[in-house]
Amino acid sequence: MSSEEGQVISCHSIDEWKEHFQKGLESKKLVVIDFTASWCWVCLFIEPILAEIAKKTPHVIFLKVDVDELKTVAEEYNVDAMPTFVFLKEGKQVDKVVGARKEDLQAKITELSTITA
């Protein structure tokens, strides 16, 4: 399998979600979860921006979860608006950004990925 660094990984099943969540846990890297929906036009707008950020920050794991596909995961993180970006460190939520604000998202990723655990 090719390296997943520098890209946004879509999770389409609970098994895929658990696998990537576990990788994030073991790596001790910052994990950014993009909670999205296929019908959300704002989500589609931010998608290429997130992909660009992912390319520039290969030391961060980026996961994408469709709230309609994985409702239980969205509920677990109290996601009620799209897009919502949840930030995890060692499996624990450390922050959240709601909405497609590129500057806020970039600033939060930079801030949280430079803090050592």
C-alpha cells in the first residue's frame, strides 16, 4: 500500500474508521477528522483546501467521515453542523472547528501539530 501521508483518507465503514483511528493513536500524531456530507456544498468548497493543507502537513493524519455513512461516529463527537473538523491527540479530542473557514482551520492545524504531546 502506498504511503497515506499528505492526503485525506476517507472512512466509509466503521472498520475503516477504527483502523485509521488506531493508527492515529499509535502514531501519536495529530488527527484531523473532517465531518462532511455529500449534500453539503460548503463541504465541497473546503475539500480541495483541506487536501492542499494535507499535502503541506504530512506529519498530521487527515480523515474524512461522511455523517450519513457513519452516523455513530458523528454522534460520538457531537457533530451537528457540516463541515466540522475535530482534532484528536492520542485518541482524545483537543479541539474543534465548525465551518469552512480556511484561515481558522490552517491556524488550528499549525498550532496543534507543533505542540508536543
